[in-house]
Amino acid sequence: MTSDGMALAAIVILLFPIGYFFLASPAFLLVKLDIPPVTQLLRGMFDINFLMTGTTAIIGTVTFALTDRLVLAIGVALIAAFAVWARGWFLRKWDVCLGARDAGDATAVRQLRQLHWIGMLCNAVLLGAVVASIPYVNIVTL
């Protein structure tokens, strides 16, 4: 496989977890987050999304570095770093809200919904950045 093909494959692989979550997460806007199985499933989706995004971004970083696309390697490395950091931050916040909800805090469900929106917004920004970088995959060789 040529270096252009490897770079394009890295972008496509990175798009899979981000695109899947972009399509799957809005469905949870239609259900209440005071139902424990729903919030557990949504937490699991966020967990695996951050994990898969971070993993595929690390693979993409290595691929771009090996194909001498250092600018793209740095950009994808930033995505990987964000995914690793966001996973820890997001899941801690989610667990605190779940504990508060289970203890009877009426505002916890609203906070869970805000976290849901924040997660979807972050994912949409990542998706936009990756899609916007596609035209530059085969021409950037710094």
C-alpha cells in the first residue's frame, strides 16, 4: 500500500468511532435519564467512544508520522490526547451525577443531560475537524 493509501485509511478508520457515536447518541435525547439501564448504556457508549477514538487516533498518529505527514500527525495526536483526557473527566463527572441521582438529587438528571449534550458537541467538533482534514491527507507532506 502506498503512503497516500495508508494515510487515507487512517482517516477512514478514525471516522468510524466518531461517526458511529455521532449517529447513535442523539437517540438518547428521546428517553429520560432517570432510568438506570438507560444511563448505564449511555455511559458505556461514552466510555467506548472515548476509548475507540483515542485508540484509532493513536494509530492514525503513527501512520501519519510514518508517511511523513507531520502536521496531520500532530493534529491527530491532539485528538488522541483529548480523547484520553476527556474519557477520564467525563466518566468521573457522569459517575458523580449518577450517585447524586441515586441519592435523590433532583438536579442530577439535568446535569446528566448537560453532560450528554457536551459529549455530543465535542464529538461533533471532532467529526467536523476530521472531515475537514480529508482533502489535505494526500497533499500535506511536510
